[in-house]
Amino acid sequence: MSANSACRWVMSDGREGASALKIVIADDEPLARERLRDLLAEQAGVQVVAEAGDGREALHACAEHDPDLVLLDIAMPGIDGLEAARHLAAFDPRPAVVFCTAYDAHALSAFEAAAIDYLLKPVRPERLAAAIERVRTFAAGRERDAAAHPGTRLRTHLCARMRGSLRLIPIEDVHYLQADEKYVVVHHARGEDLLEESLKSLEEEFGERFVRIHRNCLVARHELVELKRAPDGHVHAILRHGKQPLEVSRRCVTGLKETVKHL
């Protein structure tokens, strides 16, 4: 379906929508993607803008196309559907997520990841239609104030998104995180990137991996080598892969000494 062939749609209650619902299909099985395409072809006011075979491809597709909806399989290689959904929750605007899976065991985790609906394969046309109606309601009413979406499993990657491009950074490659105005700079094994997340939220999620050394800096525990006091009395943290020492605030010194002792 082309973008021009479905430029307007009508909801079940008679309200007219301004544009087609943009959809990304993510499933590692080509036949499953084909079935969803066929079912969507029967729906008015939808447009499939991209397909993906795993979570990483899905995130790239969403960064490029800004879809309204992602039809997301759960069991996929690499970044699975649940983790991809947690990354998508940080996108602005956040696309709606509807999981399409062969297993019902992940239902609770799916809704903890803020899914709009959970469809079991083989997906029935009437269930897909109902899910799309729910997504249209979600898309029409969202005001950027969605509730927090805590997941039961920590992310394995951080998602840096700038000007439509996307980089996934393995969490084990991160050396330290430093707040810079409204962004956080993530210093990692391959360079630096900007995150559209707060340092506080990252500390809450990854508190076991990172330790705070300053109000604007979190350091990976495995990166800490030692603490050194400079002639001016300031304490600095020496990192295993750091280009330069990082300043430690006075309030963090005592706790950080204990952390370094137990590394």
C-alpha cells in the first residue's frame, strides 16, 4: 500500500484520521512477516514502512521511519523483542508496540514493557484489527507523559540516537557516563556518543554496574583502578581505559574508597 493510497482513514466510531498508521513489522521468520503483510493489506489506513528480522534491525527501522506501531516478535536472535521494546520506550515520539508471538508465557513481561496488545500466532484478522484500533486511540491521545516502563531484565545495550541514525552500544563496553546539559555522553570502547536519557535513570537501572563519582558522572566499577589526591587536595579516579583522571566530588570520596577496596 503506498503512502498516497491511504492518506486518510476512518475509525470505528466514525472519527476521521489525518494520515495512515505507519507500521514496522519485526519477526525473524519471513513467512510470519508475509502473513502480517497480507493481513495488514486488508486493513484501511495502514502503511507498512519497513520490515526487520531481529531487534537490532527493528530499532534501526524505527529510527529511520518514526512509525506509529511496531508489530514485534519476542523470540528473535540477538536483541529480542522485549529488550527492543524497552529501547523503543525511550524514543520520542514513542511508537506503540504490539507483540506477535507463538508463546503466551511472555505476556506479563510484554505488558511490563508497555505493550499495547499481545497477539498469539497464528494472528487472527479480527484480533489484529482490534489491536490496530487500540493503537489508533493510543496515537491520538498520547501527550508525551507516558508512565515509566520498568522491565524485569536489564538492557544489554544503550541506544544512541542522533539525527535519524542509531548506534547500539553494548553495556559491557561502557567506561563511564557523564552528564552534559540535557544529554549524557557515553564514553565506550569505540568512542563517544550522546544518549537522550538522564544520568539518574541510568544509575537506577544499572546501579550494580556503575558507581557515582560526581553529581555528573557514573563510572563502570570494573574501570576503576585507584584514587589519587592531587596537590590541590582534589581526589581523582584513575580508569583502566581513561584518557585522563576524572574528578571525584567530596561527598563521593568515602563511599568510593570502600568500592575500590573491594574490586
